[in-house]
Amino acid sequence: MGGSKLKAMASGEVQYVSDENGEPVGVIVPIELWREIESERETAYLLKSAAMKQRLEAAKARHEGISLEDACEKLGI
């Protein structure tokens, strides 16, 4: 994973869940951290496909577009 924000998270924000023998069996993480982890996993999955990687890079380089308000107006929402 990217690690920049993950390393910055204080260890006190992650809670470890242990079994009756004291062995760690799970963790509880703040929702913001979980969403970042999920986003990074999704991006990594998408980048496995050469075609998807090309599409993502093209989208990232794109500078034109419309505002959210204009899109909502065009969609009637």
C-alpha cells in the first residue's frame, strides 16, 4: 500500500482483537483508514489490467470536464 497516511496513523487508533490465548485474530480500524485501504486495493486491482491502466492514466491526464452542478442539471437531479 501507499503507506504515507498509513504510517502516519498513530498505533493507538487501531484496536487489536485477541482470542482467549492472547493471539491477535483481528483489528478494528477507523472508517477513514478503512476507506483508504479499500481505495488502494481497488486501484491496485484495476491496474493489473493493461487496458484499465491505460484508461485510468488517460483519465488522470484529462483536464476538461464539467462541474458537478452542471452534471446534476443535465441529469435532472
